[in-house]
Amino acid sequence: MPTIPLDSEQLDAVEEALNATFNDRSLLTLALTHQSYVNEHPDVPPVSNERLEFLGDSIVGMIVADRMFTGAPDLPEGDLTVRRSQVVRRETLAKAARKIGLGEWLVMGKGEATAGGADRASNLADTFEAVVGALYIDRGYRQARTLVNRWLGEHVDEALRTETQKDPKSLLQEYLQGNGSKPPRYRLVSETGTPSDLVFTMEVVIDSKPIATGSGSRKVDAEREAANRALNRLKTK
């Protein structure tokens, strides 16, 4: 886990692992620069991979949507949306980043590196998206699509093969409606962790009574976990 910018040989290794080459390798260097490194080095330009991650997030979503749209011409929009969310999520992107080995080349501050930032799912997922964004700028959409399909294609195909799983929040609402209850409400219980690795805890409230809580890296993930627990609890009464 480097705490200084990568040298030429290390960038060669990254390109080999990605099976992609960059014309402007400064973009690859930037994609592998975590905000914690910038925070600990006020003498360097105050730029990390966050803007590239923002761009890459949209590009990954578009490429996955395109592959699903083409690969499943009979699936309705709702099913496609659910299945895309199964692929374009932190856990799946982090899995792809681990397979590539991106954590080995993610340049971080010493504090983040010591705290295990090289294997933190949020860091890995963001880095994968940043690399996609960098390749898109450098080589265009076709190369970015090749990269995304190489590392996420199997996850897309698996999502298309399996039956669409309804969102737990939708299932809970349907269950309550069927039993004459009001729709559930969700409220934030706590927000912990660092800015780069937040954990939200949400509570689901039914008829003014808190029923269950859930945690996740996004509020919606925490709500889904809370809804799933509430549904299981209600069905076992």
C-alpha cells in the first residue's frame, strides 16, 4: 500500500493487471490517489481521485445498463433497474477491484494506510470507478466499456440469469397494505465512521412504533436491511 506516488514500473504493473494502457498516465496516477494522501501533503496539488470517481460512477452505470438492455430484451424496466442495482453497488465494485489488485497501488496517507484503507470496500469501489473515469477521458467510451465488461461482465450475466428479487422496502409496504396498516416510515438513528467510510443506521417505524433497524454504507441500504428485518419479524408473529 504505497504512501508516495507510483513510479513508472508500478504504473506498468497496474496497466498489466487492468489489461488496459493509458496514453496520459497522469490520469491513471490521479485515479489511484486517495484524498487522505492529499490531506497529509499540503505541498502537492489538492486533487484526488474523487472527481474521476464521480465521472466513473455514471459511466459504469451506463455500461452495465447497456449490457443488460441488450442481453435481456424482454425484461421490463422495473426488473432491469433492480438487477442493475445488484451489480452497480459498493460490494460488487470492491470485489472487482480486489480481483485486479487495485488496493496494492492505491496511494494513501499514512493514517489511512495504517487503518487498513487498502482493503476498505468504499476505497476500492471508488478507485475502480475512478480508473474507469480516467480511461474514458484518455481512451474513450469503447475502451472504458471493454474494461467494465471485463471485470463486471460475469456479475451482469449472473444478475440476468437469476430471478428478480423485489426490494425489501417494496415487499414490506405491500405486506402492510395487505394487512390494512399504514406505510412504514424510516428515520436516521446514527451516522458513524469517517467521511470516506460512513455507516448509517436507519430505523423502520410502523404505526408509530419502531420495529427494526439496519445499517449500511448508504441510507437506502440501511433502510432495506431494516425493512427486511421488520418483514421477517412481522411474519413470525
